Amino acid sequence: MNVLFVIHYPVFGGPHNQALLLTRALAKQNIAMTVVIPDSPGNASERLRAGGVDVVTIPLRRLRDSLNPLGQAAYLARLPFESAAIGRIIRERKVDLVQVGGLVNPHGAFAGRLAKVPIVWQILDTRPPMTFRRLMMPLVIRLADVVMSTGRAVASAHPGAAGLGDRLRVFFPPVDPEFFQPEALDRDAARRGFGFGDRDVVIGTVGNLNPQKGHEHLLRGAALARRTERRLKVLVVGASHDTHLSYERELHRLSSRLGLSIDRDVVFAGGLGDVRPALAAMDLFVLSSVPRSEGAPTAIEEAMMMGLPVVATDVGAVRELVDDGRTGFVVPPRDPRGLADAVLTVLREPRMREEFGSRARERAAERFSTDECARVHVEAYELALRHAGDGSR
């Protein structure tokens, strides 16, 4: 079977990581995956190709959360041509099934329907406003043979998804348990590599530098926690976006206003091809994303697989990842005080930190492994093929 996965983002993130890991796992079952991404500046194509993924880059616009009518008009004007380009790839690669990544960009679904191949449409997050979800979901339900969502909470946030019955399949982004082995890394060397000392207490996060990640709330929470724990340091791992450079600059200015010295108290490490050393350097992982942002964040899963306790905001399907009070704590979004209190609770209790981390690793290995994610995808593909073939469309 040949699967075409259409992803509308040029900067490496969760969907690209999913494609990277699934390509290897699905190949064992004679399923080949090709990924289509925009030919815009970004690191996704390089990282995917380095991992052995078949990548095709084409002009591919994505719908932005903007009130600029010219930008939206340009998107709509190019949509038929970009869908036709995907259609040509379907024919040239003899694609058997199209996988669409994300709610707001239907190009792959249009191309797949015209080519008469099954469509698996993945809803990956809760970023689109509810008005747009209500507008798009009838189209998703009509065009898709199977809808996949990253967690039940994400499906519940999209009108009509819960009523799909068997055609709705819940999955969690894949993480390789063998690759994310905490014992395989030298923790002390990792900490030294980021400039941290033996006595430092390091909290950190992994997420591209954009407003939906809410890094400002992490910084404010860290500043509050440092009033009690003076050894606390912050590690922020995340790639820059050309469209969010002003946000990145504001994070640096905010750090200074909060008394967090850059490169001493807070380290902005940029995007890393391998996040394991960063996770190994941390004592606690923090996700501070804002509402209308996440699905099931891969970064949390990777941190849990590395045996880290997690403090995360209650967004998307986070509660389906973090077992509140057993593997970490789930706190309200945009609440630096609540975040700081949860961080201090974990840091004050070394035994709790150890127990949370151990349970996190066990939970991640059971629920978020690459093999488990591949199993769910194969089931979804087989169901889509049956649905498209029995005249149910």
C-alpha cells in the first residue's frame, strides 16, 4: 500500500515526527509513505529526508489565523491549483490512500476524492476557532472515510466527530521507547552541555517558539518559583519561525524584566535535531501552552518516555497523557502562579519526583510507542479502504 501524507507546515513538528517514525514502522507491513510539505523555508524536509522519508515539496499554502482578507483570498485562489498538484503526485506515485494532517487545509482531501482513493483525515489539535470547526467538520465528515484524532478530548472539541462511531479512531503521536532511553544518556554531561551546574534544578520545555506554546507563562512561573528555589534554571528548546520573530524577541525582553539572565538563568537552545540531551538535563518537564493550541503534544510523551515528571496546562488531550497526581500535575492555562506551585511541589519532594518519573516511563511505553501508533494507523487504513470500497461514501 502507498500512503500520501499531506502536511502543510515547513518547520519540523509533531506531524513530521509522526511521519518519520511511522514510515519505518509501516514499512515492516509493506506500507510505503510519501510526505508532501510546502517548499517554504523550514527544517522539515531536511530532517525527514535524513530519516529516510520520501518527501515531495510543492507550493502549498496553509490557512492562517488572520483577519487579513488578502492573505485568505490568496489561499483560496491557489487552493484548486495546489490540490491539482497533489492529484498529480497521487497518480505518479500510484497512491492507494491519502492522509490529511490537520483540520484547516483540505487540499489533500479534495485531491484524494477526485482521484477516487480513500481518505484518512487527522484532526491534530484544537487551534482553529469554533466557528471554523463548525464550518469545516461537515466537509471532513463528507470527504473522509476515516477520521483520526489525537485524543478523545480533541474529537469532542470538533462538532460531529463523536457521532462517527467506528469511523473515528483515536491515536497518540508515536515515540520510540528504544530511542528515548534515559539510561542511555550521561545526565551530567548533558547538563554541562547547556551550561548548568551540578546543584542547579532545571525545568524545561520543548516547543517551537510561537505564541500557542505560551512560553511567556513558563518564564513568569519560573520567576515566581525562583523566589523559593533560587537554584532553579530554565531550558527552552524550540525552533524559531520567520512569522513569529517578534514573539521570540519579546520572550528575551520578558526574561530580562523578570530578572532571568539569558544563558545563565534561562537558556534558549533553539531547535535541536535530537532533544534527548535536553530532556536528560531536566529535572522536570513543563508545558505551558495556551487554550486553542494542542492536541496530544509529542513533547510530553517524549519527556515521559525519558522518565520525567510533567507539569502541563489543561489544554487539548493533555489529561489523556498526564495522569494528574501520579505522573505529574495538570494546571490551568495562563496561570503562572498555579504553574509555579505545581513545579515547587514536585521539586520539594525528591521521592515524588522519582515515583512520578518511573510511572511516566511505564505509561508512555504502554500507550505512546511507535508500534502501538502504527497498529492504530493500520486499522484506520484498512477501515478506510473498506469504507471507500463498499459504496458507503
